[in-house]
Amino acid sequence: MTLELLAQMETVAKRFRVSPDQLAELGADASAEEVTITWQRVTDRLPSVLVTAPAGEEGWAVPIPHRPGWLMDRIVKEAPTWWLK
């Protein structure tokens, strides 16, 4: 990705508390207690979404590739309008 594309990027990130059962379903660290959903869009490219959860003592953001129905519902429901277009 070039600096020009980064300058054009729109990004919105939100954190959501999730239940221990939902964390287990995602394969996330049980101590995480939340996930972060980041919606991104760059002009002339398809929008993307990244879901992460903190892990370990340092709380590094670890990507969550699994997308169960409840998470997809949250991604779409909370998405910025520009991401849904």
C-alpha cells in the first residue's frame, strides 16, 4: 500500500464486549473480554473489515478470521454507511 492510498483510507474502529462463550467460539484468549472491529475503505477498492481481540500480557491485537453469524450481524449492524455501499 502506498502513502497516497493510506492518505485516502477511511477507517472506523469500535470495541465491543463479548461473552465468554462468544470468545471461546472465536478461539480468542478467554481474558480478552472484547473484540475490536475495524472497517476500512480506500477509493476504487472494495471495503474491508478486520476483527481482532487482545491476547497475552501485552494485549497484542490478534486477528480473528472466524465469522460466526452473531459476529457478522454485529459487523453489518454497526458498520459505517460508507462501508455498506
